[in-house]
Amino acid sequence: MAKLIGAVRDWNTDAFAQSLKREIAYLGKGVLPLDKGVSYGGLVDDSELTVTLLRSADDGPAIVALVGVFFTEIIGGCSCGDEPTPTPAYCELHIRIDKATAEADIVIVPD
């Protein structure tokens, strides 16, 4: 399970959004369920993730947030010469961060 220590530390400050976005982008496809957000069955290229905080709220012992993630999906063999084709992709993630442990539960929001 991912830990978002900086996001918990910066909760209720002006630095929260930046901390959360930075930590989410750092996690990458090894932790983020971006493979469930591809549109064409391709592979996720998470070398350049852009994370946008859509909303966040205090839920007692946890912080809940909705983030949008822009990434690249690599579609194999669909262009001239069967070269892989990169295409922009987007998905939204629901994140629940335990304030005591900083452990984050991250799930994709279905379309």
C-alpha cells in the first residue's frame, strides 16, 4: 500500500495540493491502477504523469481526494509498420489517506 506522508503532513495548508500531486506522480504505474484507465487496451507509459486535484475533503480519520491523471497510452501495432502509437489518456482516481498511518487506498473511478 502506498504511503502519502507529505500529503498528510500538509493537509489543511496551502501546500497540500502540490504535495499530493507530487507524491501521486512519483508512485507511477507500479502502484497506480492506470492500466484500468486505458481506452484501447494499450500499455501505460507513466514517464510523464500530470496530476490534477479535483477535490479533497476531511473524512474524520482520513483524507479523501479525487484526482485526475493525464498519461500516455502506448497502442501496439496500429500504425504504419506496426510501430507502437502513443496516445493521450486520462482517468480519475479516488484516494483515501489514513491520517494516522499515511497509507493510501487508491482506486480508479469508473467512466
